[in-house]
Amino acid sequence: MKLRPVVEAFARSPAAIELGDRLPARGEGLRLGGLPGSSGAVLVAHLAARFPQRLLTVVKAGSIQQTRAEAQDKVHVWPHLLVGEFVSLLSLMALMTIFSALVRAPLLEQANFNQTPNPSKAPWYFLGLQELLTIWHPMVAGVTIPGMGLIILMMAPYIDKNPATKPNDRKFAVCLFTLFLMFWAVLVIIGSFFRGPGFNFVYPWRVGTFFDL
């Protein structure tokens, strides 16, 4: 059974024409085989009731699936962090290799416990601690002051929780590390170049330096 003759017969029927005249004028743009606009509207209404299948509107996927990336202050460890650390490691190894090749640091003769060198200095990285021992009691210089310094450094991340990465925005952290670095550097410089025989204070431009690598 063909659908078109049935549809045309229904559209030309008096009932369909009378019903179509009651519909809004928006159906006037419909044409089906030269049928009047009102009859076409009735036909569409009848077919929609008889055959409920519909054609959904086609929407572009971009308008539905479009997402905006949220700003994040995190980066991946690889490669952002590890590449920089690897380059720093290679640079430090190259610098140490060049320094070791150019600067001579021969071993001294075997130690003689019957002849203590004067002055007797610790390695340069312990000279700051040795300098403190000449000023304060060993309990204060060897335990209290270094212990307080370590505790302050461990508490620094919990005191200063600023997530900024620019030095201008991290004044507390920069000042704390600068004070720690300058305090220890000054002690090491004094112990290296301003301490002579008996670990007494001397001027290196007068009596020379008593310091070996």
C-alpha cells in the first residue's frame, strides 16, 4: 500500500481542510504535491500522531564537548624538573673536573703524633664550627647553636607557606637563607684566613695565611 495517495486523499478531505484553517499561519510555507498550506499543516500533524518517529536536531560536537582548561600551578616532574637537575649535575661535574685538573691538592706527609702542626685547623667546611668553639662553651658552640639553626631551617617551610616562585615575593625565605649563609660564610673565612699560630687572630696581609686546601 502506497502512502502518497492516502496522504493526498486525507489532505483534500473536508475535515482536513476545516481543521487546517484553524491552525496558525506558520503552516503556509508547507507544500506537498501542490496542496494548500493549511492542508499541509494538517497532514504534518496527522503524520506526527500516526508515526511518532522524530528527527533529532544535529548539533556540532564542538559546542557540546568544548571544555576550558583550568589554570594549574603544577608541572610534571618529568621532564620539567629532572631535565634541569640533570643539566645542573653535568655542569657541576664538569666544573669539578676542570678545577681538579688545574688546582693541585697533594696529600701531606704521614701524620706524626709527636709533632702537632701549629695552627691545627679542621677542614674548611668545619672551620665555622671550630671558630664557634673558640668563642663559646663546647656545649653551646657544638650543640645549642647548630641545633637551633637546624630547627629553624626545618620550621621555615611551615612558617612561610607562600607558594610564589619569584624571589621578590619570597622575602622571608630569602632573608632567612641569606642570614644563615652569611653567618656561616663569615665564620669559615675568619677561621681560614684570620687565624694563625695557636689559633690566634691575625691579619693575613701582615703575617700571611695559614690555610691549606
